[in-house]
Amino acid sequence: MTENENPIPFEQSLQELESIVKKMEQGELSLDDSLKAFERGVALSRQCQNALKEAELKVAKLTAEGTLEPFNLGTDMEESGQ
């Protein structure tokens, strides 16, 4: 499966990537398994990066001027009356 075929949800990709990192950090994988895990990790990392870029573009598109504005939880909630 390539990166663009049926991408898995961001959260699932991130969870799998974290699992791969833990396994590799334990140092108990064979060289072959380590290389396969590394290859899968790179693919997942790229998929996550692409998902984040897409989300950032959507947010930028939804803002009035196309710029991301800092979010201050306390101030923004007071202004919205919550």
C-alpha cells in the first residue's frame, strides 16, 4: 500500500507510529524487522505531516484574512460569552 491509497485516520497513524517507536527503542527487533518498522514509520510520519498540512490550509482558508491568529483560551471564551 502506498501513502495515498486508503490513508488511515490521523489519530490511528499517530498511535501506530508511537507503537513502532516504542518497539524500536526497546532494541529487541532483528535488523530486518527494524528496517521494516523504520520504513513503515517513515510512511506514517509523512502521512501525518500531510494531514496536518491539509488541516492548517483549511484553517487558514476559513480565517478572514488567511492568516492564523493566536488563540487565547481565556480571552476568546470571555469574548464569546462562555
